[in-house]
Amino acid sequence: MTRHVCFIGLGSNLGESCNQLRMALADIGQLPGTQLLACSSLYRSAPVGYLDQPDFVNAVAKIATTLTPQKLLASLLHIERRHGRERAFPNAPRTLDLDVLLYDDLQIHEAGLTVPHPQMHLRAFVLQPLLEIEPECVIPAIGQAEQAMQSCTDQILEKLADQVPN
């Protein structure tokens, strides 16, 4: 089976966010045909969109998987639900948010799945952890992630930990 390299964005702003991310990483690593290759440091960032909510803790994971993009997304949504994710309204506070950021160098535009993840190139809380684990990352149809990060310098990130705690 073909193994695909993917990057997953992780976020949480309800409950024990650092612990939520740690448990989600373990769950991702146990998906069929999937291996966790790397994970960024944890970063705290202000919410985007709906602002009346706690700050987020974010990270990015690099995985290798034999899952299709659609099966990977379905698996991530299942992990979110197991961790208490509720979708009350767009940009609502959440116990866990898992996004397929990149899947090889594919561009996918279908119902429920867009890769590269929309707006990822505009968000420091995605780009900084991504660049930490993949400094030469290229975002299809956008270009170098490092170049995109230069337009996000007004977004404040606080590095919380050098790695996801065990």
C-alpha cells in the first residue's frame, strides 16, 4: 500500500487542552496504516473568528498513512467526537479540533474536504508549528510556508512546550 505524508493541525481551548492534544496524538498514531512521524511544540494563540472564548493551544503533527484523504478526515472527526467535540456554531470553543492541513502535494476540493486546508497560509498558529517540523514545507498553489509566515508577523504566538507532554 502507498504511504502518504500528511500534516494534521491540532487545537483545543476547552478543558485540559495540552492533555487533549497529547491524547489525540496517541489516537492518531493508532489509526490503521498510520505512523506518527513528528509533532511540533505547543503554542498558545488568540481565537480567530468568534473572539469571546479562551485562547487555543495548537500543534501540528506529521504522519505517514495508507488512509485515503476521505478516510483520514472521517477518522479525525471520529477522534474529535470521542474527545467531546461539539459543533454549536462556526468557530465555537472546542475540546479538540483536528484538521487535514496537507496530504502529500495534493489539491482536493470536494464536499467537506479541502486540501490544503483553507486559510492555513494566513494563520501563524498553523504555520509556525508546521515550519518547526518541516522547515522547507511548500503549500500547493500557495508556495513556501516560510514566505506565508512572513505575512503573519502581527499574530502573537506563545510557545508553551518544546514537545507535547507524555
